[in-house]
Amino acid sequence: MPIRITGMNSGLDTESIITALTQTKQTRLDNAKGDQKKLTWKQDKWKELNKKVVSFYNGALSNMRFSTAYTKKTTTASDSNAVSVITGETAMDASQTLDITRLAKSAYLTGKQVKIGDEKAKKSNTMSELGLESGGTLEFTIGGNSSDKISVDVSATDTIDDVLSKLKSAKSSISNTSLNFNYDENNGRFYVSSKEAGAASSFDIGTSDAMTKLGFAKNTDGSNYVAGSSAAITLNGVEYESDSNTFEINGLTITANKVQSGITLTTKQDTSGIYDNIKNMIKEYNSLMKEFATLYNADKATKYKMLTDDEKDAMSDSEVEDWENKIKDGLLSGDETISTLRNSLKTVMGQSFEVTLKDGTTKSLSLASFGITTGSYFSTEENERDVLHIDGDEDDTTSSGNTDLLRAAISSDPQMVQNFFTELSKNLYSKLSDLMKGTEYSSSFTIYEDKLMASQYSAYNTKISDAQSALEAAQDKLYKKFSKMETALSKVNNTSGTLSNYFGGGSN
């Protein structure tokens, strides 16, 4: 560390002098730090943009390459209260007749009252108090299988609460099924239910002294038992059963809500779904193109230099933030990579493709054939000139009043629309794949040279370290020189003082 000199002998502000003499080296250090910080901001900008491009690539664009994005179907029911339907890809366009004849039920038992004398038994009462001095075994048969049982042994000292805990944790011997159990002290009854609806999850009640004492009995002495049952429907004259109220039949997932006859199910192509998927892809494409343009056309902000720590100290936090934001906004201005991305994607979106029409003929079509075009160059804001508008799109004020050619095409020839947009999406996907290929300077699925920028960041570390060392060395050298000067001046002052004292003493 340099020796700090106050200039007591020379009267000089040596600190300021040394700072001024080493300003060039300080500037070199500040510039290296600033350039590295600016590189960090640039990396952040690219990472954010890359994330959006990859999201579009893996999401909407990728989906539109496959027929599943276009084979959207919907099913309506004449009685939507009685049934709900989810339409799968393989569902057939058809009108079908449905009768719901039975809903699935869970098995349920309301046990008869458990009493000790005239009083309803409490959870704290023991089996012995209920007359089971030797304990016993409780059994419930699952799904009509006599070998699949929930079996619980109880002892004379077990309380009703102990028995309840044993029943809740017990599972059947084969299917590993458990049941819901509860004991209500206010009513003095056990309650039992299946955890799932249907005959397979139903239970039957065993017969033993322990079962009787605890009120597990079928429809006797105030108990009530309802067996679990499967749901049943008749679709186009054919009966189907399910342990739940849901049926999966030929691409339709049918959920029965109530018993009802004469329901009509109508399945057809959902043209709005196809339109929405195309619109969504165009929307995401537009978002990317607008961002590309905004970044590319931004002001370079060349008059805004990176601030040093001293310059920041002289400004307010908001002033520093505004200043730095000006620099950040212009980091990708005129960037060649962005220009390549923009032009490549525009080229693909402007292509024409040969597609087969429903009459068997072929025709060359482009996005313009479906009323999808950019706005007028001179009347469109600079950063939105690459944005595509869909004629008739009610959400687009630019083109909402135009004839809706896309919907008309989907309605008249959905297969043709699928063929065109599948081909377009494949080409755009392929182009982006090429632009995001890994290279010596970039990683896979990356639109910018992330490896090169990481290397540049490391190089700045070395540059900053060298500049810091050079500054400190120059400061040390100057401090030593000034230290020698101050020492010499001190000696001169001491000698002068001695002579003065000598001559002064001789006059006395």
C-alpha cells in the first residue's frame, strides 16, 4: 500500500496531484469496468430475447406443424344439464342418440344405534362394556369377491375410538382397498362408505357377534345399506357400463350427470378452434417481429457514456437509472444478428405453397390469399411494419372491417387451410432451427453468440485486473517520489532552523 502524504513540509496537495497525474490510467480502468458492465447488459438483453424466440419455436410454431392443431372438434348435447362431453381428436363427425339409464353410486351404510342400556355408546366405551368380553372380528367384503376382505380384530379393552382407528387404517387383502368410517356419538351410529363409486368398489357386511354389537347390519333395526352400483348408458342402441359416471367411447369422453333419455349428441368440426390457433401463432410471430424492430431501430444513445462511480455519486438514483436505461435501450440498435433474424422470418412468411383444394386441383397460395398481410408502409409506425394483420379480426382495428377470408376458407375447405399452414409452419420452424444451431461461438437453441460473449466477459476480467495493477503501480511510484521530496524538505527545514538558532544565539 502506498504511504499517504499530507504535504506538511511542501504544502502541496499531493493526493490531488497524484490523482491528476494518474488520471489516464484511472480512465483506462473505468472504461474497462464500464465496457464489461455494458456487455453484461447486452447479454441480459439477448437472454431475454432468446427466451421469447425459443418459447415461440417450441410452443405455437411447433404445434402448428401437426394436424392436431387443425383437427379441432366439438360436441354439443341437447340436454347439457344431463351430460357433458369432451371431444377427442379421433371423434367422428356424427349425430348420436344417448340414454342415461343409471348413475354410478358409492356403497353406503348407516349402522344401527349402538347402546349400553338405554344410553347411546360413547367413543370412550369399551368392547367389554358392549358385551364383547372376548373381543371379536369385523369383516367387510370388497367388490363381491369373498376372498378380498377388510378384516379387523378387536379386543375387550378396545374403545369404540380404538376400533374406529383400526377400521380407518385397514385395507383389503387383495385389492388393497380401504373404506371411509366414522362414528357419530350424537346419534350413536357407525357410518361406512366406499371411497369410489361403482360395483367394484362396493362392500358387503360380514356377520359376527362383533359386527352386530357395533351396529354393522343390513337394513335391520334402523340400519340402512345401499350397495354401490355402476353407471349405465345406451349410445346408439348399444349399452355401456362404467364404475364411474364417465365413459370413453370412440373419441368422446361422456360424463353422465342425471338419468335422462333421448339426448342428442352432435359432433362436428370446430372451425373457431382452427381460427384461434392460427390467430395465436400470428400473434406470437407479430410480438417477436415488433420486438426485433424496436431493438434494431432504437437510438444508439452514443452521447450517453458509461458512468464512473464518481459520476454516479454526483447524480440522484433516478438520474442514474434514466441515464443507464438510455444506454440499455440502444445496445442492440442496428445489430446484424437481429437484421438476419427479421429478414429470414419475413422471407418465409412471404412464401407461396402449392396446396390441394377439396376438388382435387392444386393452387399456389400465400398468407395474402387468406387476407393476412402487413399494413401500409407509410401509415404504419416504424416498429410495426413487419406486423401481420388478419382481415376481419375483430381484435385488430387495422383490419377488422375487411372481409374475413380466413374464416371463409376454414369453413369451405378446412383441409386446404391445414395443408397450407402446416407447410408454412414447417418451413418457419426449419429456418429457426438453422438460425439456432450450435456453433463455435454459440450454444444450441441460441440466436446470439453466447459463447463468444462469455469469453469476452472473461477477457475483461483480465483487462480490468491489468489496468488496476498499472494504476496502483503508477500511484506507488509517485507516492515514493513525493515521500523523498518531503523527507528532503524536512532536512532542509531542520538545518535552517539550526542555523537560525545559532546566529540568533550569537547576538545575545
